[in-house]
Amino acid sequence: MFHRKPIEERIAEREAGREPLKEGKYFEHGPAKFVFVFLMVFVVVGHIAGLLLLMAVGLH
């Protein structure tokens, strides 16, 4: 019914036509990792601070 190549073959052909990535030209994951870790630490510290505040007020 359909005469398309499998997806693996189509991806391989598309990738073969591209030039290899050049070092230092493309976005690296370092900044994204920094933002992710900062947000996780912010959330954890915020939860602990909120818990301490509730305990100090006597609501928890």
C-alpha cells in the first residue's frame, strides 16, 4: 500500500548528507544543567524554609 522506506533508513540518509558538527559552534548543555540545578536547589531550600517558618509559627 505505502512505498515509503522505514524511518531508520530515512533518518540515516538525512544524517549522511549533513556535515559533522564543529566544536565550539553549537549550544552545549552546561548552561541548561546550571539552570536546572539552580531551580532544584531553589525549590528544596524554599520548601525547607517554608517548613521551618510553619514550625516556628506552630502550624505544623
